[in-house]
Amino acid sequence: MTDFSVQYDLGDARRIGAAIGAVLAAGDVVLLSGDLGAGKTTLARAMLKARGLAGEAPSPTFAIVQPYAPPEVDLPIAHVDLYRIEDEDELIELGLDDYLYDGALLIEWPERLGGEGWPDALLLRISGEGDARVLTATVPPAWGARWPLR
């Protein structure tokens, strides 16, 4: 695992999300961690847009899982928001692993996964606010050659 940090503002978030989204592949999991309002959904939306989503992606806070499939995007992606998950047992009902056969997962609030998770997941942690945000990425070996931010 390699850590990478960059200071950015919301304008940069779209560029950063687009760069990560462009290299997403089937089986990828991107974990987006940060406080309320940190910009997790902004990064996820930029990733979806990079895969061809034309409209505005709704926040999956209430739906919990918002799936996208071709022709809407060129790679099936499930945008997941675990904020309302209170018990790890609820995760089984979501069937998140099923999305990884031919698509990718973008998961906000990964802390709610508890002990579950994916060893090759890309972890993006957002701290700070406004123009003083810091994105820290924990890049697993599976992402090493594809990691677009240097």
C-alpha cells in the first residue's frame, strides 16, 4: 500500500474524480471517507461522469445503492452510501459483491462496513473544508500501475 496526499479545492475534485473514474475497471472498489459535506459525493459524481453519465447523479443517501449500467455508463457502477447503515448484518442484504463481477463499487462511509471489506480497495480520505481540503489516497498494489495521480 502506498499513501498519496494532495491539497485541493472543489474545482480540483472534479478533475481528480474524473482521472480516477477513467481508470476504473470491473472488480474495483473505491472507498470514500470523510465528514459530512467533505466532498465524497462530488468525487463519486466526477467518476461517474468520466464513465459517460450525462445527467446529475443523485446522492444515494436514501436509496443506499444507486446502480448505473450501460448504456448510461460504459462500465456498470454501483454508488453506495452506507451513512444510514446501523448494523453490519444489513450489509448482507445489499449484495455488494455481486456488483463486482462485471462492474465497480463507489462506497461512501466505508467505516460502516465494520470488519468486512476488500483488500484491494482504493481508500480515499477527505479532510479539511473549502479550499483547504486534503485528499489522502491509500493505493493498493492492484491500483499501482493505474493510479492516475502522481
